[in-house]
Amino acid sequence: MPREEGVSLQPALLGLLLTEPRHGYELFQEFSRELGQVWRVGQSQLYAQLKQLEEAGLVLARVEEQPSRPARKVYRLTPLGRAAFEAWVHQPAPHLRHLRVEFLARLYFFQRLSLQGLDRLVAAQKAVCHEQMERFERQSSGAGDPFARLVLEFRRGQLEAALRWLDRCLELL
């Protein structure tokens, strides 16, 4: 499964730290176990993102000594990190291509953390999809090239499927 381009791993890491502090390898294991179906992350990528979160003041790291093993860093969320996660989790994915990773991660956290407002998130995501659908319809009305029309029809079909799926999210969750 390829890594998703243009989607930040950082908010999901903040969400995993919301309940308790963890060291990097614990975070990697939990991320792989819980979100690995939708988001593939390499261990070095995760550690690089943790370093950036620490530099930004979104997490604090404390070095924990271990007998007969190298010391490890234990990360905990800061109030700024909590606010960043809460802002992210309530926002729709900006593009259809991010629905597969970003929006599914948001759904995971809504369920895992028993967050309120899923109906508002789904409504906002549907509004983003409708805006994109309208844009594709405007573009296809002016498209004279058959290939361009096919591309736009394909993308509209994806949006229609996404809208049906978003309704299903509310049914199941």
C-alpha cells in the first residue's frame, strides 16, 4: 500500500497521545494495528514526525532510562497539541483523494474517543463533495475533448459513491 501524499501524519499521532503518554515504538505499533488498514507509515517517518511535533511544542518528550537497554523518549500531548488535534478532527478532508486516509482516520478517532459531532463532520464532508461535484459539472459542460469528459465523469462518479458512503457512515457509527 503506498504512502499517502499531501496528508499529514501529525494530527493522528496527536490523537493517539490524547489518552496517555507513549514512547515512539508504542505509537508505531498502535498506529500500525489501529490505522494500518488505511494508512501505511514507516517507523522512521513516524519518528521524524514526532520530532517535528516536539519542535512545534505540540508534544513534550521525556527521556526514560531503561535497565540494560538504551534510554527512550516518552511523548505526551501539550495543551497546544490537544487544541491542534481537536481542530483537525472536526474538519472535513479538503479533497476526495484524502477521504481514503484522512477522513477514515477522523472516523477512527470519533469512534475510539467517543467524540461528539460526527453528524456535523459528515455534513461538512458532504458539502465539500457537493462543491467538488458542482465544479466538475461546470468543467464538463465546457469540455469538448472526449477524454476530458470521461475523466470528469469518472471523478463525478467517485464523488457520488463517496456521498452514498458518507450516509452509510452515519448509519453505522
